[in-house]
Amino acid sequence: MEQGRTEKDMAKVLVVDDVDTNRFVLRDIIREMGHMPVLAENGVQALKIVDRITPQLIILDVAMPEMDGHEFCKIMKGDARTRDIPIIFISAFDDPSDVVQGFNLGGEDYITKPFIPEVVKARLRLHLRLHEASVQLQEANRLLQRSVNEQLRQLEMEKKNVLYALIRVARENACYDEDHMERLAYNCRILAEAMQLSADYGYLISDDFIDTIEAAAPLCDLGNVALPVELLQKKEALSAEEEALLHTHTTVGAKILQDIRDTGDYNDFLQMSIEIAHYHHENWDGSGYPCGKKGEEIPISAQIVAAAGAFCAITEDRVYRDHYEMEKALLLMESESGEKFNPGIFRILKRIYRQLR
């Protein structure tokens, strides 16, 4: 036996051969190399062994009862769990067709009979080292991918933090309640979850959609960062020109988000944020802005934010009025259901309003 090996260093080598002499000769060679031989008499028995342990190498005879080596190899290479385990076929000098078929099925090498111990050892060392290198490479790739994903996640989070900082400035300029962003995000999530359970909207609302709308909804008024504070805080009625300027916050916010996406950072969060910023003031009957979209022309994300956002706005203090109680807010919204809001979404909101903040 090779010296200095611990059990951790010992590779498990599966020997599959119906001839006792062959199995025992290979067993002794493998032990002498300092590895752990595992013996099977045919492919069926070998499959049961592979279910329990994962060998680092398989030595496989071709002609065996019940399941021959070619069939066993085909099964191993067709399974994602075992396809990377190297297989060395056992072949006689007068069976070249067996060797060719074995290579075609994914076998890595062959050993001829009768066995020459030093040749067997050299082949086993080679393929065990190649297998170990392959495993190490896969692990390195996995760690690299995890590192890249973490960096991308961190970059995405930093961009979100910048956007949320901008929306906080917009909120302060408009004198919204301090917890306006949190309420809007929470209420959009609760409303979307309720819609997911309904027959009318369940097919549109996935778990990922719910997570995304919770993150994207607060960016609906991002464009307010470009509007004069005096306009956002004005208590008197706005002139037609001021109304038109106020309406531009939808296109400005969408443009900011679109510019970020155009840098190559395409993801569901940005796509939904653009839809919400652009269309959350569109009305169900087509009387909204900036595009006059109506009905199902309006993205479902923007429809949800329109309803949840109105509920938040009506129940919050504004510079020009005090807040309304929840029940009063529902009455006001009901009078505009089918005009401003999707009546189906409003019915769901009305049913779950006590869960809202």
C-alpha cells in the first residue's frame, strides 16, 4: 500500500465484473495503491451500490449477465449525478468493437486482459487525478459564480439604495408622511397576495411578482425629484400649466429608470419600476395621464400601485388636507371604481382593507 494516505485521501473505485478472478486481482491492486475497492458482480448490483455511495472511478467489464457494461455505462452517463464519474472498460485484445462502443457511450479508457499491474496502476492514477482536477475546477467555478452573483446582487442593491434615496427626497419635497414608502410597498404586497389567490388574477401574479412589486412600488413618484418644491407643496388649486408640469413626474421618473436599464442592467425590478413610474396615474376609463391608456392596456403592476397608492394617499395627511379614516377612504375610492381604478382590483382591496396599513 502507498504510504501516508488517510481515509479521506482514499478514493472509492467500483469494480464491476462477473468473473471472480478479475474482481479480486483488481481489488488487490486498488488496495495496494491505497484506495478503497468496492466490488459488484454485474450492472444491476452496481446500480444499487452507486445509489449508496459515489465512487471516484468505475472499472467496468462489458460482458456480464442481467445488465452488461454498455447498458450500465449508458445509465451512468445519462444521470447528472453520475455522468462525470470516469469509467474504464475491461477489454480483451480481440474485442476492439467493445472498446469503440464503450468510447461512444462516454467511457474514458480501457484496460486489456490479462491485467498488467503497473499498467492498471498508471491508468487508475491518471483518471483519478483527472477526476479530482475536474471536481476542483467545478468547485472553483461554483465559488466564482457565487462571488459574481454576490457582487451583482450587491451592485443591484447599491443601485436600489440610490433610487430609494432619491425617492425619499421626492417624498420630503412633497411632504408625504415619513412612512409613506413603507406603507405603499407593504400595501401593494398585501393586495398582490390577495389577487394571487383570486380566480381572475392568480395566473398573472407569481411569488416573484409579489416580491418585485413590493420593491418597485415606492419608485412610482421618483420623477418628483425634478419638480419644484413650491409646486409639490402648494396648498392652493393648481393652474393648468402647473397641472401639466406635475404630470411630467411620470415620464421623468420612467426616463431615469430607463436610462439605468439601458446601461445593460436589465432585470424584472427595473422593468416593473419603469411600468409603475410611467403608468400609475393612468385611469381605468382612459382619462388618466400621461398616455391615456385604459383597461387592460395599463400594466397590472401599475393598476395595483394606482389602487394601493390612492388608499395610502387618502389615509395620509397632505399639506392641503388632513387624512381620511379607512372606511371613508373606501367610500371615496368606490365612487371612482371603474373610472380611476380597475373595479376587480378594488373589490379585492375592499375585501382585505383591514390588513392594510
